[in-house]
Amino acid sequence: MKFNKFFTLLVLGIFCSFFANAQARYAVINTKYILDKIPEYKEADKKLKALGDQWQLEIDDKQMTLDKMYKNYEAEQFMLSEELKKKREEELFIKEKELRDIQKRRFGYEGDLFKERQKLVKPIQDKVYNAVQKMAAARSYDFILDKSEGITIIFADPKLDKSDDVLRQLGINN
């Protein structure tokens, strides 16, 4: 945590000293604000949420089945032979592994949800990025900083926020 604060302050210090020395032109945007104003993004986000909810229900159902199997095993284990105990434990192990595999396949790094997000959201993000690049070139900005994620900017003068300009560049009226 201390490293993150130190790193953030160091980067901010470098930016500030560069801005002071080079008289750089810069603007601040909020990509979250911009994306929330784009209808295609809202639709893609809705689809992703629906898929995630559907897959989570599938996982929850399998988890309930596994929990039920565990309860049954615990209730019956005293009456089972060693051979049957091993067989049941193996079945539980296999079901648990299947559940973990499904969770990883659906929600893990580069899982189904990640791939769907890439397919649905990345083209919209690229569109915003291209609009930002055009605006930066047209207005001779040296830097455009994004204030939507993390603490990368401690203070941003509201008059520097060009998010509405990016929306206009995209043809979206707010």
C-alpha cells in the first residue's frame, strides 16, 4: 500500500515538473463517465451482466448439489464400509473439481466472461480511444489524463475535463 502511494506521488511529481517546465497542454477526461453515456456500452454491459448471472446460477446449482452430497456423506459415513467411504470421497472430490473448473472456465482469467467482454466492450473502448486521439491532435494536447480509475489524479480542475467533448466527437449528446 505504501509503495502504491509512493509510486502515485512520484508519477504525479514527474507530471507536475514536466508540465511546469515544458508548458505542456493537457486535458482530463473520465472514461467511465463517457462509457456510461454510450448506448452500445450500456447494452453490452447489460448482456455481460445477464451472462454472468446465468453462469453464476449454474455454479450455485452445482454448489447446492455438492453441499447436499457432503451432508448425505457426513450423515451416512459411520454406516459405510471403508470401500464405500473411499468411493463417496472420490465422488465428492470429482464434483468439487468440476465445480472449480466451471468457475475458472466462466469467470477466471481469460474465461468466458473475459472473452465476451473483449468481444462486446473492446470495440467501444477503441472507438472512445480514437475519439480522444482525434481531439488531442486537433487541440494540440500533449497529455490527456483519465481520472476514472484509481487515484492517479489528486486534483483536477473541472474546466480541464473534456469528457463532454469526447462524447460530442462520438456524436452523442448528453
